[in-house]
Amino acid sequence: MPTYDYRCENCGPFAAIRRVAERDMPCTCPTCESQAQRTLSLPSLSLMAAGARTGHQINERSAHAPQRSGEYKHRHGPGCGCGSSSTKGATSAGGLKTNPAGRPWMISH
């Protein structure tokens, strides 16, 4: 259950753990037992670890429109070369390696 912030007119602010369905209903102050209204507060992002903050940011971004695996694929056609970092070896039509450096005395293994 989440923690919500409330403000009592007599005692000041306090936090209460409540069900989501009860979040907007007044809460009883633990000190004077009067009814207190919920207050909205900013999240403490500056106190949060950088990894957790990044995780929350990614979750918020993907919550409204998650990306499907079909949408995640490379957007260019096959063989465009912009998404591949591997270099293919130069081969001749017969499958033998060609010598791009121009050194015929070196044998390729």
C-alpha cells in the first residue's frame, strides 16, 4: 500500500499508509484524532539514487505507449550499414578471401 501525506489543522503534516481506494478520503490524525485532508507533495527525486531515477523515467516514458518488439527493429532496410558495427571480410565470388592491402605474398588463414 502506498504512503500518502495528510495535513492536520491542529498538529501539522503526517504520513499514512492507505489503500489506493481510500486515498482521497479524509484520514484520522494519529495525535489528536481529528479528520485531516490529503496534501499533494513533490517526489523527492533529488534524494533518489541515479539508477532508480533513470528507471522511473524509463517506466514513465513507456507507461502510456509501450514499444512492441516489431516497432523496436531497425527502421532502415537490410544492408543499409548504419546499424551494423561489424565489418565483413572481403571475399571474392568463389568464396576465397581477397587481399585488400595488396600483399600477394601473405596467405590468409
